[in-house]
Amino acid sequence: MTLGLATGWAADSTESEPGAGGVIGGRGWALKLPEDDQPVFSGALDYDGASVGSHSMLYPAPNAVGFIAAVITHGLIVESQKNNQRKTAQESADKVLDPYQSLLSTISYRQLAQPWVEDVQPGAGRKLIDATESPKSGEWLIEATPVFLMAQDRRTLSLDVLVSIREPGAKGDNGHQQRIRVISPAVEGEDPVGAWAADEGRKLKEVSAWLFSESLNIAMRTVIDGAGKNDQPFRTIRYLEGTAEKMERAQLISEHCGRLVLRTLRGSLMSVPVKTPTATGVNGTEVTCAKG
């Protein structure tokens, strides 16, 4: 099944930024699918006034399994005396997904990755390979461990993902690893549950696929173009998470049509919405932002 990206979500992508598109073209990319084709969805813990942990994206995980566990618990204290607190908090947070359980069981990793494959640029190639396959000669190998998090007010879906990209012919290492967080714009209206679930969960599926594509494109540009390295000073940057304004001490990597790509003090990357959409590209060029 192929998913079409909803109008307005695709427009927020940094993929079409002037000067950015060409740097990930002209190469062959192979995204390796995991053995388990069921993506991980979890409820995001609400830390406003809570004492169970920190919302910072710092996951000292040695592998993909550890990364998933760390994301779901969001850095909660995991000493034995805190295990019950951690389990109870996460079970409560996961209840936000109860209205979507039947939908989530129909979503596959391959399904979410297909729009990224189809969003190919001239001169480039993208494909999916099974967990037991190897990329062909000259292809860049991408491996990703995504975790989708539904906010407690059900307005926002976020993606935390560990992406590893290996250059053609490279062996015996984890390649270029990057932790990336992508936050969707807030769902509007009085019934966010209905908005996500309508039409057999079309918005839930489309937004999940868009978040995943956005994270892969950011990781690709970071490796090829060095987009995550610049001389911009770290400063306090405001962005939106749902309807709430958040702050992050970070470098501004790029901005496009109401989204910012940031590098945090912890070295991770974030793609976040902001209050005032911009129609300015990375070189100051005016661009057209589609309306959703």
C-alpha cells in the first residue's frame, strides 16, 4: 500500500530548500528494513510539573534495542527502586493510544518508508532492502530505528529516530550515526482523536510517513553536505510542540516554510514547527510555501 502525503505536511519538509536538494541527489540509497516490520508507537510522557525525569533528548543507548527503550521512557531514572514508577508512568502515558490500537496494528515499517522511496530526485535512486540483504556496490546503506510518540493532548505526533548511514564499501562500523527528533504541527479542531482516526487513520499514517521521510532526508543531508556543522552560535530558539511554545539552546541549521532544523547542545538534530511561517530559503531566496 502506498501512502500519499497530505497537502501541507509535505510542504513543511526541508527537502525542497534552495541549495539543499542537490546534495542528496546523484547517489543510490538503500534503506534496510528491520526484521520486525511493526513500527513502535508510544505515549509521550508529560513532564510539565512532573518529577519523573527530563524531557531532554539524551539517550545513552548502545544499540537499537536500547535506543527504543530509552526513547519510550524518555530518560526516566531506571535504578531498581524507580522501576515501578517508570512502569506506571509509561503505562499511563500509553493510554493516549487506546483509540488507535486497531489502526496501529495495520501500519508497517515498509508502508511508512514507501513515500521516502517515491520522493526520489533526478539522478538518484532510493530503494528498500530486507534485513538479510546487503546494498549493491556504490549504494549508501541507511538503517533507522524510529519511535513515534503521541502527545497526551493528542495534538502532536513526534518521531525520535536513530539513523545510521554507511558509505559504499564501508564495513565493520556503525557508520555516521545521528539522533533526530521531528515534531509535527498541531492538529487543529475540537476532536483530535477523530482527526487522526478518520478515513481509516489516513492522517495518522500520512503524518507518520512524513515524519519518517523528513528524518531520513535530514540525516542524508547532514552526512553528504555537512549540513549539521556550521559556525552559527548556539542561542535560545523558540518552537512549537503542539500548541505550547518550547525553547531549545541550539544552532540554527536551516529554516523553511514554518520549520526549523536545529542542532542541540547534545549533538542531536531537531526539525520543529514555529509560530510564524517563513518563505525564505537558506540563501535568503524567496520560495513558495504550499497551503494545507
